Amino acid sequence: MLMHADRVTVRNGVAHLYGVVFDESSRRASIVAAENTAGVKEVHDCIYLVEAAWNDSRKM
């Protein structure tokens, strides 16, 4: 399961992204979406990346 930022706050053009993702591409997708949002001048990445080793251990 992949998640993107589950909470975003924007103030004075600065977006803060919060949440949990299981891969770097999901994190990057959230950042790019915020960067391409009208009025956003800066993005602060507060997203937590859960390592793949934890995610893979469920398959055992």
C-alpha cells in the first residue's frame, strides 16, 4: 500500500507536507504536486519514509 502526504498546511505560500509513505517515489509525487500548486512558493517535506525492509517482512 502506498500513501501520499495525508496532511498539508499552507501559509504565506509555504506548504508543509505530513504523512507516511512506503517508497521514495510516493514522497516525490507529493512534493511535486505541492510544488505545482498555484500560490505555493516553497515546500517543506515532513513526510516519514518507512523503510522497505519493514514492508517486505510482512511477506515472510
